[in-house]
Amino acid sequence: LTERGIRLLRPSYRNRTPRPDEHLLKPVRQLIESVNDTLKGQLDLELHGGRTIEGVGARIAQRLLAMTAAIWHNRATGQPVTRSLIAYDH
């Protein structure tokens, strides 16, 4: 990675001085945590029901597509909360 000019960022240990670019990790981590929470909570990805790798992939893709369509629809219709699927939970 160094030969290609890529430097990995990682948090410093608790008892060490913070690294110079460590502050860049917090927003990324919050985004990842938010996406994981949405996938596990609203889309029930822990209970996907797929029996094969292809089946799991298809079910995850279906749910991501449904969430994307719901967000688009909520934004297009001016809904106050765009990431909620409650209106579609029947």
C-alpha cells in the first residue's frame, strides 16, 4: 500500500497520543454504524431466511432495493422522515 501512496488510518490505543488524522474516522464510523443499524433493524437482515449464498444475496438485494425505493418515494413526496419504512410495513 505504501508503494501506491496509500496510508491506512486506524484509531490510536487508549493510552497513546491520538494520531494526526484520527478525527477523520469518527464520521465514517458513525455512517457505518447507522447503515448497519438500518440493515439489521428495519430490513431484518439477521433473519434473512436465505439457504444458499445466492439466496442470501438475493434477499439482501431485494431489501436494499426496497429501502432505496422507499427513500426515493419519501423524498419525492416531501415526507418529513425519508428513511422510515413504517408507512410500508403491512
